[in-house]
Amino acid sequence: MVEVFKTNVQQPETARQLAGYILELFPVKRVNFDLHDCDNILRVEGDSFSVRQIIAAVNANGYQAELL
């Protein structure tokens, strides 16, 4: 499954840190940000995570995410 989120992450370093955090927390295959997109897209690919978990992980780091 692939889920796509709109975020308020703007800095590449923050995106790298959040991607690493999500990879540590959940058994996902791939996490990436597209900060060139107007919605600062976060894509998460894997089989064992929920939308709520990803949103909670982003929120726990002081950022916002919503499912697109």
C-alpha cells in the first residue's frame, strides 16, 4: 500500500530526519518527501502501518500531515 500525505515540512534536513524516524518506528518499505510539490508531499510505502500512525509520528515531531 502507498499513502500520500500533505505536510508543512519545508526543510530537506527535517524531511530526512522525519523519514528516518518513520522508518525506525514502522516496518515500511519506503518513505520519501517531495518538497518541490506545493503540498510538501510525504509518501509512505509498506504493508504494516496505518494512516493514523504516520500522522501521529509527524505530529509528535511538531509538524502536520493530512491524508491526500
